[in-house]
Amino acid sequence: MNHLFKSSLILFVFSSLFLSCDQEQEAIPSYLHISKFTFSSTPLTQGLNTADIISAKVYVNGKEIGTFELPATFPVIASGKAEVIVFPNIKENASSNSQKYFKPYESYTQTVNLEAGKIDSLKPSITYRANTTFRWMEDFEDQAISIVRSGSNNTKDSFYTIPTSTFGVDQPFSGSNYCGFIRVSSDSFVVFERSTLSTFNDIPFLGTDVYVELDIKSNINVQVGVYSYIGADYDQAPVMVINSTAGKWKKIYVNLKPQIGDLTSGTPIRLFFGFYKEDNDNTDYKVYLDNLKLVYVN
């Protein structure tokens, strides 16, 4: 190979590499920061504004940037005026491995002017989508309970309402004056189960996400499930077990789709809540419930 040609070739390769590096260095990202979502609701028709939005899926100018646990600061390879869309994610069935967009909540859209190397802070403010159906709500505010004994309930203890000012309730949210309370003392029988008084036969099945929302504080594992009725027969299908919350209130989103998705349209269903004590378990168990909702998007 000609020596001069070889030298020129090497120079060209190195020049191309340096040019490529310079071009990469010039792609300085802009940054977006999201600390948390602000969630609001209309209490009379939508219940209280309790929510647990843990992450956000972000799109910039129609391109998916990623999903980020909140609070988060993340880079965006874009500059100038940009449309940012943020979708609120929840832990479906209380699983950190099942973070997904909660469809009854709105997404948030904002136009920002991105500048390389600078951080723009977003403060997403959302509510329920206009086409969300609230098929059932129980907030205990009228001091009545739309939940009755069901199944194999053989505990002698009762489910009743108490003021949220009662010692031990310690609710972290405002706007609630009463909550549901279950106490199963050490000498109780082993099974407690309640179901909704109402039977729902107009729930959309076949692939529709149908959620039970609830706030709970409990020192025992609580099961949530569905009764479905076909003629004189019924089927009991557990959906999930909510673990003891270790003295804290937690927001839970239970997706019923795996259990009701194959039901025939018009099949009546009821929701049930229950727990079971082991034989000779002398623990005093306490369960506090509030803001129960059965919701889905039309």
C-alpha cells in the first residue's frame, strides 16, 4: 500500500472518530423533574381524593421517554417547545412488579420550552376522567354500611362505623368523619366475611379493567374477591390478599379483570372481603376501611 495513501487513510479515520465524538458531545440533554402528582376529586360523586401514584410514564412530542418512579429527574434529548404527556401509574393489586396506568385517572399534558442542560419542573394535577363510572361507593359517612354477612362467616364480631377521631384510627387524609371498623377479639371464631349488599349485573366484562379502590389499615391479611351468580349456583373467586399494613393506612387498587373477564355479560356479581384466623390464635385483630369504590372506564 502506498505510504502516503496509508497515512491519509489513518488521518481520515481518526478525523471521523473525533468528529463523531464532537457530534455526540453536542447532544446535551434537557431535563424534566416530577416530584409528585396532585390528585383532586368531587367528594359527593367521586369520593375522597385518596390516591397512591408511584410512578409516571412520560411522552415528549409523541415519543415515549420512559417510566420513572417518583420523585424523578430524567434527561430528554430535545430542545425548544415540546408537548409533554404524563400518565399516572399505580401498583395494581399492591404489586411493585405491576405498575400500570390507572385508566380512571386523567393523563396530564403541558407544553414546556426545553433548554439544553436545564431542568424544567412539572407539577401534574389530575382528577378522574369524565367517562369513569362509579358503580358503588362506601365512605361510611351516613353511618350505615352497604356490606352484609356472607359466605361462611361464623365470627360473633360485627362490622360497624366509628368516628375517624377515635383513638387508633389515625387517618392521614382529611375529609372523612367516619370509617368502617372490624375488631376480632382473641375469643372469636376463625372466619370473618362480608359482601356488598348490592348485586351488580351491569359490570363490563371481556377485557375491561374493573377496579376496587380502598383505603385500609389492618394487622391481619384481608382477602378481596368476587361472588358470581349463575341461576341458583354461585362461585367464589378470590382476587388478592392485602397483607397486614403494619399500623399504616394504605391505598389499594384491586383489578377484578382476571376473575370476571370471562363471565357472560349480565352475570350478577358481589364483592366480598374477609379474613381467617388460625385455630388457637389469640391475637386481637383490628381492620379499618374507608373510601371503597367500584370503578371502571366506559
